Amino acid sequence: MVGKSRIRICLLVAIAIATGLVVGRVLNSGRSTAQAGAAIAVQAQPGILCGVNATVDSLLGCAPPAAPAQATTTAATTTAASPPTQALEQLPPVVRSSIHATYLPNVLLVRFRPGVSPARESALLARLGASSATQIAHIGVRSVVVDPARLTHVLTALRGSRLVRYADRDEVLHVMGATVNDTFFANQWGLRLAGFTKAWGRTHGSGNVIVAIVDTGVTSVPDLAGLVLPGIDLVNGDTDPSDDNGHGTNVAGVIAAHAGNGLGGAGVCWKCSILPIKVMGANGNGDLATVAAGIVKAADMGAKVIDVSLGGPVGVPALQQAVTYASSKGALVVAAAGNSGLAVPFYPANYANVISVAGSNQTDRLYSWSEHGPWIKVAAPGCNVAPTISGGYGEFCGTSSATPLVAGLAAYLISARPQTTSVKLIRAVQRATRHIKTGVAFGRIDASASLTAVKR
């Protein structure tokens, strides 16, 4: 955290974690998401956060920094009287994304052709033994329930009907997360590498800029106090989008965790508002229809940026329509590229009007688990400090973690230049990047360069 004086860093130790918090699921085997343990806070150790950047030091009134505690880390410097910072535990491997799709066994997505009356739609569904469950507003897509034994027959019949524009199975999407281990602000190397500490000297974001988290929900932990707006829960059909998995809260913290409050780590856009749209269950999975509905809802509720740190290997028109609708409302969608370590496109990240994000390390190379390929727009640091739903802090890794850095950057740029166009915003994020050798179309994000570009 950045504060106005020397502040204490709460060092957190994972003493109850057996397997870590795994927020992802292997697609092709149906294995459940593993979620074990919680981060537990221990007594704070003295330390300061000055020395990360001359501009920030000037704003904070910092004394000249001492030498780094350890040359082998990117931790913030400490004074001679302060003990060295505690080393991070080695992270377990990131859970890989499968490139094979899974589907709900009894749900189809149907869009009828323009001009087909509701009565004719209902008559066709009734004749096929299908019942309409929900309709996604604004994009004309129905979610219909069928007998699993007859699903293939009904799908074939719908695709053959002159009344139907398209029909598809409802794919199961998955969060693109990884494991969480306790850490502290000094290890937020990604913020410094991506130029955020330089950019913070010019603005800290604005509460008028809403970032929607289309995910597992968000729990308003202390480091997000006052930032979380009333949201919705499309999984349980209510207005309580509390996070029963942890992934969405991790994402929200990377974007907007408070700075200067003496807690945990700093987010990218300290003053931006968070809109939780719960579309994923406690196991980190959710169906495509619910995700599409969540993207539409986020746009209707005023989000300027929509973080989608989830996805699947098969995109269907309903999801693309939802993204297109959000774009038409002036919202920018930022999505995780995937964690399979391959060059296989994931969706919605692979849609043209989405900023897709890979995960890069301290040497500006993609992590071995990150998706790669020219279809991915940018890279961002893939391991970041994030608050957990237990009240602790952890190192959150995966393209799910890289994505909120980019979503936060977009919100930060809108805060600095509210009247900027979507085209200029996307250009500032994608083109004002630092070139990396392979893996993405443009490069690794650079917040300071993007801020300069959007103000031109």
C-alpha cells in the first residue's frame, strides 16, 4: 500500500493451506474445482513503501530510500533498522485450462428469426418437448430446457426449422485462476513493471468509473470498503452477489484495493467503483447463457469496463452477441486468454471487440501456463497480490489475475480522460505497450505510456 508516511505491511502466512485455493476446473474430465484453506493474517512487521518511484515518493514525503533488503527480489526497500521482508513460499503449479468443451446436459440456446411471433416460438418448443427457461434481454436468445435423452434430437430439429436463426448447446465456462499464497505489497512487482507506480503520480482513478466483475461474485472485504456497488446474482436469482468461491474478490482486489490504508496490497485504480455480477457458482463454473446475461446486465447497469476472467474453448453466437451489445453501450470487455499453455483460442477473449490478456512474468516472458498466439492482444503480469474472502491476502496467479490489471488500466485511463472514445481507449491500452519477443499481438501493458497516449 502507498501511504502518506511510513506504514506497516501486514505480512500474511498461509498456515492452514493444504492444497491452496484453486479457482479453475479441468474441462474435459468433469473434475470439481479444488478449494482448500484460507489465508490467515499474522502480526505485522515494520517496513515502508517508499522508494518504488520518485514521483510517488515526492507525493508521500518519503525520506531517501535505503538499499533493497535483498538484491534477488523486487521488494520495496527497507531502512537499516527494519528486518528483511519474509520470502514468499513457492507457488504450486497453476491449474491448466482444458481445450475440450463441456456442456450442460439439458439446456440449449435458441435464437429465433426476426418476425417470428412469441406464439409460434412457444408452439415449436412445445412440439419438441422443450420449455423456455429464460430469455437474455436485448439479444433475443432463449435458454430452453429439454430431456437430456432427447437433447440431440431437439437440437437437430431446431437447427432444421425455418423459424430458428441458430441453436447451440450451453457450454460450461470456467474461471481462469490459480493458487493463492500469502504475500504483501512489497511483492507487487507487476505494478512497478507495468508502470502503475509512475502513473499514480497523475491520478488515482474515479468513483464515477464503474468496473463490472462478471465472475463468482465479490465480497466487500476491508480493502474494498466503500468501493463495491449493489450488484446482482444470476446464479441464485437474487440481489446478493457475495463471493462463495473467492475468485471474483481476488479479481476485484487487483483492480481496486485501497491504497494508503495500511492493509495488504494496492489495486490499480484505487478509487474506481466495483459492480459485482455473479454468474459463476462456488465451484468456479457457470454456463454460457448466464455469463452472456451477466455481460448484458453489466452494460445496462452502467459499467464502462467489464472484466471477464473466465472462458471456454468454444464460443457460440449468444456470447458474441452479449459482447457486441456491451460494446454498443460504450463498455469495454477485457477477458482472460486461458491457462492451457497452448495457442488455442478461448472465448470471449477471442472476439474481435475484446481485449484478450495473457500472463507474463518479471522478465517479460509469458508464463508456461499462459495461452499464447497472435489472437491475444496484450500481456500483463500474471501473479498479483489480492485480498481473499477470508480477510487475508494472497498471490493470485493465472490469466484471471493478469486480466484485472488490464481492466483496471482501462478504468484508470477513463478516469483520467472521461471523454475518450472507445477506439482511442483500446489503442492506448494495446499500442502503448512494451514489446515482448513472442506470445501476443502487441506487447506487455505500460500504464504510464498508455496514460500519455490517451491524453494526446
